[in-house]
Amino acid sequence: MPFIDVPDFDGTHTIDRTAIDKIPFNLKIEQPNWAKDVSLNTKQQGVISDLDVISQSIFNVLLTMKGERLFNLQFGANIFAHIFENTDSANTVRHDIYNSLTKYEPRIDLKLNDIKIAIDPERHSVSIELIYYIKLTREVGLWSETLYI
């Protein structure tokens, strides 16, 4: 019989099986040319190593607070939680940045001494500057940002 029953919210509906057989399931989806060009420029051996892409990834790691990503609660950094502590908050933030980036950005080499922190409590801001090396290409990257609370 060319009819099949399909369950839905109200019960079942009968649809014509021959109509389903006429749907072309062998569709070929082509990747647009611009996507091919981008992947050629940013990939080497299957790892994206473009400075802009890594810079954005660093931004994402540092601005994600731990506990914010539902299925990975340890992802991110706690930069803002340490800023107004009475302890050496710049050093604490430096260590937090180092630990987060070495764990969640495996494409870079980073040294603790290459992370510069300037906290300005009056402006409620923290300025971060870090120098890193891309492991695959040994390019030097500079990431600098002032974050306001």
C-alpha cells in the first residue's frame, strides 16, 4: 500500500508514500568559493593558526567567567573576580590568565612573564597585554585589551 501513518500531536495522519519517494535525497551541497579561500589562508595541517583567529579565541577565553559555559563549567577565567581583592590582585589575575590560556588555547606558547597587567580601580578597568607564540608557525602575537567592569 502506498500510504503510511505518521504520528503527530493530534493522532496520526496518512500520507502518500509515493510523494515521499519523489523527494530527491541525493542533494549535493557545494561549499561557496569564499569559504574555500578562507580555509586555504587560515589552515595548515588541519590547525587554524591565523593571528586574528587566535586573538579572538584569547578574547573569548578571558571574557568568559568560570561557570558561565553550561557543559564546561571550568572554561574561562575569573579576571573580574580578583580585581578588587586586597591581595596582590594583578599577580592573581596574571596567574589566572596564564592558567586559562595554557589550558584552553593549545595553539599558543605563553610565558607568565609575557603577561602585563595594569589595574585601575578608579576607572574600574584592567588593561592586559600579552605576548604569545603560535606553536605551528612560531609567529609572535601581541594581544592587548582594556576591560571595563
